[in-house]
Amino acid sequence: MTNEWWREAVFYQIYPRSFSDSNGDGIGDLRGVLNRIDYLKDLGIDALWLSPFFPSPQVDAGYDVSDYRNVDPLFGTLEDFDELVHACHARNIKVTIDIVPNHCSNQHELFKAAVLAGPNSPERELFHFREGRGEHGEIAPSNWTSAFGGPSWTRITEPDGTQGQWYYHLFDSSQPDFNWEHPAVIAEFENTFRFWLDRGVDGFRIDVSDALIKDTSFADTDGGYPLIPKDDTCSIHDIYRKFREIMNQYDGDRMAVIETGAEDEIVALFIRPDEMHLAFNFHFLKSAWGADLIKHAIEQSLSANAIVGASTTWVIDNHDNPRSVTRYASTTHLDGHYVPAVYTDLNEQDIEAGKLRSRAMALLMLSLPGAAYIYNGQELELPNVDDLPNEVLQDPVFFRTNGEQKGRDGCRVPMPWSGTQSPFGFGPDQSQPWLPMPNYWGDLSVETQLQNGASALNFYRRLLALRRQMPVLRQGTVTIEESGNPNVVKILRENVGAKVLIITNFGDESYFVHDDLAKKTLIASNPTDNPYEVTGNSTVLIEIN
Ligand code: NOJ
């Protein structure tokens, strides 16, 4: 691995509340992660990304932060965090954490102070407070809507008890947006970065990275969704240059990956050499299973990133999207970000096909150059849990859309570790996990999968070991070759003399590889006895010389 380890690292996303519960309160915690550290080592990942574990009212599962520089007692203590970093580093695993700069919780001291200080106070300038429209200010300042559904303005009760100003929130009403044009906001986050860098973290994932600078005219838009400026003229890039300077002051190649749903060419602007390091390839994640869509996503993201010298960051699963097994069980393109509308018709799904396809995509993405992210449970091929009863749902998306959208809880159900009944080793026996786990998940547990050589977990372990051994799987060039079949994508990968072919068959019928290739199958997502066969819905990796 190069010094810039992040360019080709495999990151493992831990959603702390769903990974492992050490104390039996039904919610995963940092000691739970510590207890499973050898599992992570054996899986063969290079780095962790921990979703938020900071003090928070947990309205948006911790993405509503009330103190950026501490650990929520729900997840443990700062000492637990330090111990975890130490234990990871001792095993050559880097630790990256989430920074949520766009908004905080309405329970954050700065927001509480802003409400108390009254209109036109300096405290209010750290957020976006505006007077309402209408005779008594009773109409929201603009028609902008929240990414979670409903309006993006909430009116406050002023300290004197009257109905007063409104504040802007891109997400839930409990998540007021910061005013990033204010130096005190920049200083606040500079302190936060330094706090965690000083504690030894190797990097950050930056939430909603592209929305920090708004069109503060807040003028009505068609459809009510905010216009978010982010091209090269936008001062948002100065913010990232500042963050980069801070990281550069530390040794050890600290890094940041940004979350943005922008088009490939815009994403690339944020990962120029003096801005951030990596950006999730959501074009790839959101592409439905199909040769043309996936090929296009690969080509376009690679060429946009090549212009700025950035590596690509492959991802098919995270805590905001229905799990890939379920997504690929149908061939619907994923359009909405927080409100995936495509999973309502369970009859159209073929989960067995979804599993084959998810594994085929994992082999494809982990053989492409660049970094990659795996989301906890992806390596077990957990399906999305689409039949959670409404009473247990917690995602604000469910509430803000008045139940029209179920939200994201279905991809956040805790990990099954062992045993035959809930909580499947997630927490101590008898404890109730924060979301119910399906009865059949014993068959998918880590314990069960470790005993089966053909399991998803063992496949991921073999694949990550191979990737570690063979630099050509993480570095070098990508040439898309003619496969002679519209459903088959054939990619030649070359790196200092080493050559491999990735063949992904998006069709249902088998594809047969030309026998003039000196053929050595390195790994196949759905192995068969015939060395020339790539079965439908699978990927094969072939070494050529
Ligand atoms: C993106 C995060 O991944 C998501 O879980 C969260 O709800 C929103 N940002 C708001 O912070």
C-alpha cells in the first residue's frame, strides 16, 4: 500500500447502534465493537468508518449532534473510544469517524443559546433565522422542502412566549442548519477536527458535504427543493481547502471522504488535490443491476476523477439505502436519496437473484482500482427488512412523510452473530434489539456462515485476502473490452505487468469465456465446475498472462 493508504483502502462502515451490543440495552456500542475486533481483523478490512456516536437526542440516529467532542453514554465513553482506536491501530486497522457539519441538534448549546438570545442577536447569526411571511409572520419564509419530507422551516417560540422567527433545516426540524458563512462556525468545526485528530483518528466521513453553503436568498423554487450552489465559484470549496490544511498539519496521511449526491463532474471538484481525499461513488450505488448502467457509472466516475487525480470510492451499501441484496432483487433504478420509493412491491423481488447479484457486484467493485466501502452486514448478504411493523419504525423520514415512506430502518436492523433466536448474539440473551430481527436470521449469522465454505462471509474474506495479495486488484488501469454479449461487461485490469479480466454477466443465461485466454480463475462469485462458464448474475475474475 502507498503512503496515501486511503487511495486503495477497504473501509468497513460500522453503524454503532446495529453492530454489537455489550451492555444489553438493545443498542450497539463501542465496547461491542471492541469485543468483535478480531472479526474485523479476520474479515481483512483496512479501516473502519464509525457512524456518529456523539451525544445526541438520537432523533436521526445520531446525525443530530448535540456535542461534537464527546461520546454519547448510549455508546460508551471517550475512554472506550480511545481504547478502540488503540486496539484497531494495534491490528493495522485505521479508524475514521463521521463529522456532521451541515446541521446540529436543536439541543446543541449553540442553538439553544441562539433561541434564547432573541431576534437579531449575534447568536442567531450562526444559523439561518428569518422572519416569516404574512401579516403576522405566520407563513414560512420560503417554499423550500426538507430532504426528509415536509417543510424545511420551523417557527420558534421566542423567549417572551410569542410566536417568532423561523429557522431553516434541510433535514428534520430537530436539525437546524449552520450558517457556514460565519467565521465562528468554521472555528467551531476546526476545533472539532483537531479534537479528534489529536485523539488519533485517521480520517473523517463528511456528512451532506455539499450543502454547507446555501442560496441565502432562500427564494421560492419550482418544486420547493433548495438550490445548492457547489460549482467552482462557490465558497464551499474554500471551506474544504481549510479542512485540508488542518489535516495536512498532522502526520500519518489523515483523510476525509465526502458524502454528496452531486453529478460525477461536480463531485470531482471536491476531491481536487487541495480539497478532500475521497468521495463516495453514489452514481455506482444508485445504478440498477444492468450492464449498460453499471458500465456507464464506472466509465463516467473514473474519467471525472482522473481529471483531478483522485481515486474512485466504490460502494453499493450504506445505512441510507435499501440493502443491495434487496435492491438488485428487482431491476429498478434508485432515484430518491432518502425516500427510496422502489421497494414497496415485494412481489416483484427475486431475493435469490438479488443475493447472486450483490455478490457479483462486490467482486466487481473490489477488483476495480481505488478505495471501497463495505457496510456492516453486507458481508453476510443481509436483505433489507421491508416488513418492519410501523410501530417499531424510528426514521424521521417515516414520520415526516406521514407514513408514506417507510424510511431507512430496514437496512439498519442489527447484525446476527450467533444462535438460533433473537437477538442472535447481537446483545446478551433476553435483551431486545432496538429493531426486531427476523426469525430466519440465525441462518445468516456470522457463526453459521463461518461453518460454510460457500457462504457470503467466507467469500468476502477470500476476496479481501486476494485483493491484499494482488496490487492489480486495487491499482492500475481499466479498459472496457467488447464482450460480444450486451449483458456481459468485460474489463481488462492492468498494473505493472499483471493482468486480470473481470467478467460480469448481468444476464440470466451463462456466458462462455473464449478458450484462447490462458485461463486461471482467481475467484468467482458463483463458481461452477466448467472453468469457461460465467453463470448468469455472476462475476468471474481471471488472471491472464
Ligand atoms: C446523511 C446521513 O448518511 C443520513 O443518515 C442522515 O440522515 C443525513 N445525512 C442527515 O444528517
